[in-house]
Amino acid sequence: MILNIKNNFTKELPSDPILENSRRQVIEAVFSYVNPKKTKDPKVIHTSIEIANELDLSADDLKSEFFKDIVTGNKIYPNTKPYAMCYAGHQFGKWAGQLGDGRAINLFEVEHNNKNWKVQLKGAGETPYSRSADGLAVLRSSIREYLCAEAMFHLGVPTTRSFSLSLTGDEVLRDVMYNGNPAYEKGAIVSRISPSFLRFGNFEIFAARNDVKNLKILTDYTIRHYFSHLGNPSKETYVIFFKEVSERTLDMIIHWQRVGFVHGVMNTDNMSILGLTIDYGPYGWLEGFDFGWTPNTTDRQNKRYRYGNQPNIGLWNLYQLANALYPLIEDAKPLQDILNQYKIDFENKSLQMMKSKLGLFNNDESDIELIHNLEDNLQLTETDMTIFFRVLSNFKKANVALELIENAFYDVNHIAEEIKISWNNWFLKYQNRLEKENLTHLERKEKMDAVNPKYILRNYMAQLAIDDANKGDYKLIDELYQLLKKPYKEQPENEKWFAKRPEWARNKIGCSMLSCSS
């Protein structure tokens, strides 16, 4: 197991001079050196050969004792120094001060095929940023993160990636619903990779402390390594850097909206500077189409991070990043112009995204109204978003369309007559609109099926894999992993997963109720 190790991050950025692993405020540093906690009886239960290839590792490497020791924190790869990053953030709209990698430890960076990857362990023990927590993770949350990152990648959503999933052999105490009922669970570690794990919060912390020197060092490093096409760092470059971060962030969120994904914790410390989906905690996919739905019990009252509000929160978070970068630019107008453009771009990109889901590619002034009417209809009775849009590609005639979509209704036997009338009216308008397209039915179906997934990682599916894994059976993890590699394919052998959430999962913990520790 030989890796092409690079140390650009630790060489070029200021480190914490204190080497003691104690909880503290870390000043004038982007990261602190820290080693993972050694685990008692580690076992690797799933790996990605796809990611191994990205790092120039073989299938045999993944089976080695050395690999197991590296990805479970029991050994340090030669000539590397693991570290945890220092950052701040706004959590649920309020400034939270220093946060940092509380349970993530970056092992090293690897270069292969002109790509640079940071390899990180999540759940590998405490760091100076763990505050009152233990820095560990449990099998439950680790399975959810491991499967979801890869599911998102294959859906075409910008994301960090999963490399390996391991048991530690240790027991970890968790209060899953924060209701005063802690219990011991199986400890686990996910190794994940990304070109960078830098977040909005990495920049916010220096701005908040008026540390413009290190803010500039970090921003220049980021531009050199990830935005070099923008040119050498300067005030003008900082502006167009922010513009590109804004565009990437919006593109990522449009993808979330397209597949019905709800992140659940869009705090600024969970926003990637590269526009990647990062930190899979209390996430979920819409079952019934509902703009007001959030999977996060912590957010249930205010629903700040609900599905329909994700684009607005992306903008709010970009405002915080703009404030953080302002000391380098000293001119608010170009930043404000970019933020205003985000609003315009959202309207345009959201419309184009929804049109693609409906198989509409020509321009027609009635499209906005058609889409609004559809969104209203989808909320008249609980209607499964994924199933509805997937079967819609089979639409031919309005007079039989209700039969086509009836499997998307959660209570098909009690659909009120006025709801049926509303749907029939919409399908007539949809049929008339499709006649203005220059596509055959098969051409339209192919285009629609390419943007409307058949298979997503529904929470109940992840929970079934968790329940089996807690009994020592990991087959379902792999079954779902393989299924989600081809979310747009028909996969008739896997038709059982193209199904609405079962009723038993409606209010089950892990299937509908998730906390930030999930």
C-alpha cells in the first residue's frame, strides 16, 4: 500500500503551535495536529474499490491489515501528520464561535492522475475542537453517511465521497433523540475523501477575530489550489472567487431540490467552499412532496432548513461568507451584486430544473403557471415525489394519467373527488404543453428518466441496513450500495426498492425522526 503523499495543506497553512490534545480556543491557525484514537477490535465492513482506484490502491490493498489499521486510526501512514481543522460557524442562524473538526481527523493528502484528495476519518476520537463531546461516531450514523455520500455522487450531486466503513470494537454512549435516554451503541468510523474539506466557517473564524493576515493566507491558498483558473490572488480575484463559490453553491442546492434531498443542517460550518455536499447528519429525501418538510428534529419547530427554504439558506450563508471576505476586498458593492445575481440565477435555474423533470425543453410562457399548479396538486394529498416524477415519463394521455400516478399516492383509496378533478385538469394542460415539444415519447422518456431517479436512499432503507448491521449482518449495506450506484436505471431485479415508505416507518426513529447525532 504505497501512496503518493503530498503535504500542501500542512506546509502552506499556519498550524497550531500547541501539540497537546486539549479542548481550547485555537488562535491564528488553520489546523491542529492530532492523532486518531486507537480502537479496540477494528473490523472493516465495507470499502469502495472506486475510491481506491482514485488513490491508486488495489483490491488487495483494501484487504490488508495495514489498510485496516490506517482507516481505523490504529496506525499513522509513514511520514504523515494527521490534523483537525479550525473553523467557526453560524448554527441555526446564530453565531456559534469556534467549532472545528470535533470528530473528524484528516489523515493525509494523496495525489494521483492529477487529482489531489484529502483522506479523513470521521469518528476517530477527540480533537481540540470536540468541546464537551468524545469525537466518536456510532454505526448507525456512519452507515447513513457512508451510503448517502455515494448515493449522492451517482445521482450527479456534487459531494464528498465515502471510502471505507469500519467497526471500532468500542461501545459509544449516545442520546439519539436528546431526550435524556442515552444508550451504548457500536462505535464506527467512516473514511471519506474530498479535494478539500474547507468550509465557509474556515474563513469566518479569521474575519470574526480580525485576523486579516491569516484570512488572506487561507484565501490565497484556496485560490491557488482550487480556483487557479481565476488568476493570481488580488482584490479582483477575491471577488470572482466569491462569485464562483456562489455559483457552485447554488448549483449544488438546485441538484438537492431536483432529487428531493434535504440536508437538515445547513449551518455555515457545513457549507463546502467547493460547493460539495458535506456532513451527512439528519438528512432525508422527501417521501410525500412537501416544501415544509425537515428531517431534523432539532429544527422541527422553526423549520429553518426545510426543503423549500434550502435555496434561501444557501443565500443567507453566502452573505456570511461575503462578510468574512470583505476585509480582503474592502468594497461591498461587487459582493452585493453577486448575491443579487444568486436570486436571479435561482429563479432561472430552478425553472429549468423543474422543466427538465417534466420533459419540457422549449420556452413557453405558461410553464411557470403549469409548474406552480403541479406543486399545488402534489400537496393536496400525500404524494411520493420520487415515484411521481419517475412514472410521469410514461405519460401519454390525460384521460388515463391518474391510473399512471396512483402508486405515488400514500392513501390511494381515499382521494377526494375534487383532488381527482384538479389532477385531471392539470394533466390536460400538461398534454397540451407536451404537444409543443419536438420530441417523440421515447425521446422525452429518456431525457426525463435521466434527471428523475428511480432509486434514492430513503431513510427506512438505511434503517433496515442499520438494524441488520447491529445484528452483525452487513449484506444489506452492500445491496443498497450497489443499488444506488445506478439510480436512474430500471434495475427490474431491485423493483422492491421502488416503493413508498412503509407505514411502519412513518414515525419510527431513524426513518422520520432524526437528530444532529443521527
